[in-house]
Amino acid sequence: MTLAMLLYSAYEISSIAIRLVMLCYIPLKHTPSTATAWLLAIYFWPWPGFLLYSLFGSTSLPQERIDRHETLLRSLDEDKRMFRRIFDEEAHWLPDELVRFGALGRKLGDMCITRGNDFLLIDREEAFIRSLAADVENAQRSVHLLFYIFARDAVTEPLFRALEGAAARGVACRVLVDALGAKPFLKRDAERLRAAGIRVEKALPPRLLRRTPTTARYDLRNHRKIAVIDGRVGYTGSHNVTEPSYGGKAKGLLWRDLTLRLVGPVVLQLQGVFMEDWFVETREMLLSDEAFPAPEYAGEAVVQTVPSGPSYPWQNYQRLVVSALHSAKKRVVITTPYLIPDDELLHALETAVLGGVRIQLVIPEKSDQFLVGNAAKAYFDALLEAGVEICLFQDGILHSKTMTVDNDLAFLGTSNFDIRSFALNFELNLVLYGRGETEAIRKAQDVYIASS
């Protein structure tokens, strides 16, 4: 037998082995639709399909990252766990349906409903940077920032100066940025902040072909946006730290975002999420009383933090969204820059409409990502046929990620309504309970609809 025949025989035998092993393995790890797609690819192209699956098929994290997270949780005594359990016993004053929904949020994200909060809705990048810079300038103990995109430019310069000034006063400043989303900043400006006494670390450093004990697949990203000052003031939403055209990424069109500036007990939950991400990347514990001061009432807003990502056993935000759609009675408004629904979300939208719910879906007419934008359009016919109203936003790039359900439930955060945000990215979303809280988000949504 010639060498060529031996190699061909080895290829054929290994191809059969790959098909058989993957046929037994993949259905156990994925939903039926995802498993079918991978199995078809491996059936027709065994070796290329197997290699692609090895690189991108698994959403699981390296064991070292999982171990670090478990180590942190074990180290928390009851006092330090309070950021997850603030006022949990007082949720009974909500309507029963919202209490059950809050219990689902707690089961998924391990954080309870909090009351006694106040918030300010910020819809412009310049206003967001001015407000955050002012709070950093007034910081006395700590400044913690976590962002996907972090850039020093003419708009964000006041924040960078405020950070450097805070560090000079002895304030502990920590900045955690996604290693891929903030790659230009890490190359050009990170050392300048480090020289000023600011801790700068990167989250999920990517490795395409070589994995380390703490890096996962290339496209698992930390997409969260969090700022916490002195454990008393917090920010989260869709704003990144960059000027609103993102460097002219979409032919000069401006991004339209929403962020909440928060005070009250929910800020400690934001601090807890930052602390967990910081520890996983650096192994530094941030458990001082200064980082977690005693919670104080600041208003009447009822808010719950729901983190999500591949470190959780469920797709937390997807579960919440689907549950909310099934419980909707009159009207649902969703705003998102990227729409690639999975089967569950698509069916929930269709079922809600069949039940008499008016659903308005607001997405940008022009997307900053050609492939994603056109992929979203592939769902338009099915959604329109089902009765979903699609509003194409024309005043820039709509980047706000919100959802309101009837008059008493709202969502705002970092998650897009696509498979990537549901399953792959580390995200953070707030659930707001009550008429006043929902009305604030609905007003912003109605402005978007008027510009569609």
C-alpha cells in the first residue's frame, strides 16, 4: 500500500470517528437548532468542521476562571453577601406578579429587588461624560470603571483628567476594559493612566489559537458598562466611553444611548458585579467596608440588577425577556441596535401578539455592522406577518437596549436582543419595577418612535 493510500485511509477513518463522536457529544451541549447546524457542518466537512467547533463551538469558560469565581463566593461572609440580598424581605409590597418576576430575576442572577433608589436618565454622550467626570472629581475613596469600549478623545478628555486628579488625591482608581473592545486604548493610553497611579486591567484577553488557563474563545467578550464611585453613585446602560460617532464608524452618524445614574442600595449590586469581574481578572479582593458602605435610601425607585454571561448556567437575560413577553397584557416596546432572535424569543413575540399585545420593535434604519444589520432584516417578514410593528429609527445609530412591558416593568442595560448577548457576552441589565420607573423609560422610547 502506497503512502498516499495510507494517508487517504487514515483521513477516511478519522472522519468517520469525528462524525460518530460529535454525534454523541454535540447534542448534549447545545440547543437542537445549534446542534443541528454544527452536525451538518461536521458531516459534510469533518476535519474543517471539527477544527471550527474546537475554536468556536463551546461557550464554556476555562476551569481556572470558574475556580476563581467560586473562590470569591466562598470567601464572602454574610455581611459581604449583603449586596446580593439588600432589603430582599421587603419585596412583598409589590404586586404578586412582579414579586414572582423578581424571584425569577434573583434565581437567575442571584441578586434581589432593591427599593429606596433614585435615578437620572442620560441620553447624550456629552452629558454622560460630564456627569461621570463630575462624580469622579468629587470621589473620596474609590472609583471603579468597567467598559467595553474606552477611548481618550475630545469628548472623554474631562473624564480622563478627573481620573488623574482623583488618583493624585489618593483615591483608589481601578479601570477594567474589554481586551478586544478597548484594544486601541490599551495600546495608546493605558500606560499614561498607569503612570498617574490608576490601575488599568484588561478583561478576557483574546487568544485565537492558544488558550491560557484564564482565556476562552476569541469572541467571548465582557460587554458590561459599569461605573461606581465611593460605593454610593453608580452608572450603567449602553454608553461606552467614547465620542458619539465612534470615530466616524458609521459615516459620521451619532450613536443614541441611554444610561442611568443611580444612587441608593442598587449601587452596591453594581459594585458587587465589578468586584467579581475584577477578582477573576486580577485575583485582588475588594471587600473593604469602604467599597461596600451601609446601604442608604435615596428615593422611591425599585430596581434589580441581573448580570448574565457564560459563567451562569442559564441565558439569564433571554429568560427574563421571554418570561416578560409571556406575561404582557397590553403593550411592549423594545429598542435594540442588533436583532437576531433565537427561536424562543421569536415564538414569544409571536405568541404575545396573538394574545392581543401591541409590540413595537425599534431598531436603527442604518446599522453600523453590515452583516448584522442585514441578518436582522431576514426576520422582518416573519415578525411583520405575525403582527409585530417594526420602527426604523432614522436619527443616527440607535444603540439603546431597553424594553418596557405594559406600565409597570422596564429593562435597561447592555444586552442586545441577539444570540451573542444572550449566550456569549458578559452583560448587565437592570429591571425597574413600577409605573414611575417604567414611564421614564417609555418616554425615551416614544422619542425614538417619533424619529422612526
